[in-house]
Amino acid sequence: MENPLVALILGLLGVGILVWVFWPKSGLLARFGKARMSSQRVLLEDTLKYLFDCEYKGIGCDLNSAAGNLNIGGDQMAKLLAHLKEMGLVVFEGHQIYLTDTGKSYALRIVRVHRIWERYLADETGVAQMDWHGEADIREHQLSLEEANKIAASMGNPAFDPHGDPIPSKEGQVPPFSGLTLNNLKEGEVAQIVHIEDEPHYIFEQLSAQGLYPGMQVYLLDVQKGKVTFAADGNECVLTPLFASAITVQSLPKAEPIQEGYQRLSDLQPNETATIVGLSSYCRGLQRRRLMDFGIVPGNTITAELESASRDPIGYRILGTTIAIRKDQANLIFINNIKKENHEQSA
């Protein structure tokens, strides 16, 4: 005969399991349903964010590119897009997908929260820069817009995230996209980095290792099949076209033609300092690269220090180092803002 106590314990255990599984709001099924709904919402919001990024940069977006970006299958993406269409957030024109006004407004909220959180991580915490994007990808689905606005206000309402992307305003305003990728810059052009793509992770890691950041000026030295060579802060950098395409730059306005209105480095007298304007178009190849390696780039200051009897070569001081430059090379370097250095004589 079955022990009544054992039967009671088994009965209570069975009831407990049923309660644990089926209890409203907090039971296993309820939590599973919430997790599934949360996962679905994350995918929907990530899709909207990707569509916004494509439209902002003028890049076409179809089902395959969206699926690839979210790393999901085409069938799953098709269902997501069908759901977004039912919600009135996207429309289809042929194979291309576009946000509706409502969809764009929703996407801008997600983008604003993401970029505010990245800015917060960069400025207010010790989180490593390689983790900013991943952390923001999580928080953008958890943080309310009101909470994000409070964080932005506490930081003085920053206009850009640490990667150079504009943070949409509270009203959903964002400046139009401008610039071109580094690999499309022409040889001899000077530009400023305005954005460094933070995805894929391995590309951002490599660009960060090179010490590149938004606001840095670059000078394109050479573009060949398979590599892009440029100077940044006087250092020569070499990237593949794929990596260079992850850097957005804005060409800096060119001054008057270098041949007009500027003096040459060979005109600089001992103890005079000037600002480098640029290099002659006749300075090419290895010679141009060598001068760039020494820091002969627009904006740097240079001082004539040591003079030989024949005045060839002359020792010039730049970036804390004295280098010898022959007259024929100095004739290819344009300068302006010449000033006489005052050296106090010791008593």
C-alpha cells in the first residue's frame, strides 16, 4: 500500500511544478514568452536601425543585405520585414526596403539612445573603447528615451558619439550625411577624419590600433591596388581598401594654388620658423614619402637651425628632431607665416 506521506509529497511537488510552469506573468512559460518577445523586439529594432543607417548614407538595402547585417537567415528576415510592414514601419519598392515616416521616427529613437550611451561610456566610465559599441547595442533596447535624455543633459547634450556619428536631437533632427571614404580621397589631398566605422569589430580594432580617431587630419600619399598609404600626425599608415573604406573623411578646403603667394623652404633663413603649406606636385614617389616620414606635412612648423658653408644641406628642426634637407628638396616644400625666432643670450 502506498505511503500517504510520500503520496502527499509527490502531489505537492506536482502542483509546485505546474505552478512554476504555468503561473501568470512569472511562470516558466510566461518568462519564455517574454524572452521570445524581447528577442523579437530586439531584432525588429536592429532592423530599423540598419535601414536608417542605409538611408542616411544613401546605400540601397534589400532583404539579403539586412539579413547579413543581423546575421540571420533570409526566411527569418522575410518574416521580420513582413511584420514591420504590417506595423506601418517599412515599405517595399521592388527589392528595396525603405522606412516610413513612423519607422524613421522609431529608428531615430533607437539611434539616439545608442549613441548617447556610447558617449557616456567613453566620457564617464572606464569601459574600454572596444566594448563601447557592444555595450550600447544592449542598452539601446533597455534604456528609455527619457532616461537617455537625462544622461545626455548631464553631459551637456553632446552632438556626436565617440566614433564621429551625429547624435539625433530630441526632436529627431540629424545633420545630412557628408564626406567620402578614405580610399576615395585623391593623392595629395588633405582631409579630416569625421567617422570611423565600429562594425565589424575586427576592422575597428585594427583602426584603433593605428591610433586613428575622428578629428585627426590625414594626407593621402598613394593609392594602389591593394593598399592606401597616408600620413596621420606625421606617421605613415598603410591600409587595405576594405579598412580604408571604414573611415569617412571630409576634404579640407584648398588654399590658393601653392605656386602662388607662398615661399619655399629654401628661402627660410637661420633661426626663422614657418608653417608648412604643402609639397610641389613634382615631389613624387619615394622622395615625397621620405619627406612625409620626417613630418613635412601641411600645418607643421619648421625652423632653419644649422647651416653649412655652402648652405646645402641645411639642418631643419621639426617635431622635436633636426633633419638635413638639400636645397633641391627644400625648393619643393612650400611655406608661409615666416617668423624670426628670438633666442635669449645667456649671461
